[in-house]
Amino acid sequence: MINQPYPISCKVNGQTITADVSPEMRLLDFLRYELDLTGAKEVCGEGECGACTVVLNGKTVNSCLILAVEVNGSKITTIEGLSDVGNLNQMQEAFVDHHSVQCGYCIPGMVLSGEQIIKDHEKPSRDTIKEDLSGNICRCTGYQKIVDAIESVSETS
Ligand code: FES
Ligand code: FES
């Protein structure tokens, strides 16, 4: 039967999750509606804006483009898993300190992409930060302060 639920097991923010998911369920919907992890947002739903960014097996991905069945056996980190409840990690602190947050809708994706940039490059230039952040769109257009925040973390790590 093509629409039969499919059993998956994965680690989400360090916790083992087992579930039966429909074959057409997207990872974004699985996180938001099955696990109540609403940090990843849906805006375009077609891989253009980065609002739905999560980390899958160590790399940022657009969770609107991935099926939940595809993450069977994988490790996922969402914005909720970046720091303990009530605390902020260095990147999150930098976004606060640099006043990088306006409406906030793009920010979970921006923070996770910022983390990826710091991981991928030792002391990235401002141009590298901007280039690597090009998959994340901020509709409030506060790019300057977002780049400032990521740059400040890169300078201290
Ligand atoms: S909602 Fe996934 S990239 Fe825009
Ligand atoms: S802060 Fe509003 S979309 Fe980026």
C-alpha cells in the first residue's frame, strides 16, 4: 500500500525518536506538528528562503525539501537543540548583542546557518559570510546586523 505509514527512528536534539510517518510527510511538518519543534518555519516551501533550516547529519538543509522517511537513522539538530532551555549559545548571544532580530521569523535559520559558516571556515571574510548566507532570506532586510553577529563569533572562535 503506497500510503501506508513508514516506521522511522532518528535522533532529534540528542533524543531518540521513533514514529510512523506517512510517505509524503515533509521533515518540516514532522518537526513542527509531530514533535512540536516550531523553531523551523515555513515561508516559501520550495527551498528558496532558508526559514526551515535544520542541521541534518552535520549539514544545514532546508527541511521543507526533505521527506521525514528520508531521515530514518539520521541525526537532526533544530534551533531548540542548540542550547539548554533558558540559555543561549554564543551565536544566539551575538544575535541579541548586535540587535540582529527584527520580526524573528528568519532568525532560527540564520543562527543555524551562522553556526555552519563558523564550522566550515576558519575566520571567514565578510564576503564569505554573505555568500554562505545567501540561502537565507530576511524579509525585514536586517542583513547587516546578522552578518555583524556572525562575524563577531568568527573573530572570537
Ligand atoms: S520554507 Fe523551506 S526554504 Fe523556504
Ligand atoms: S527578522 Fe524578520 S524576516 Fe528576518
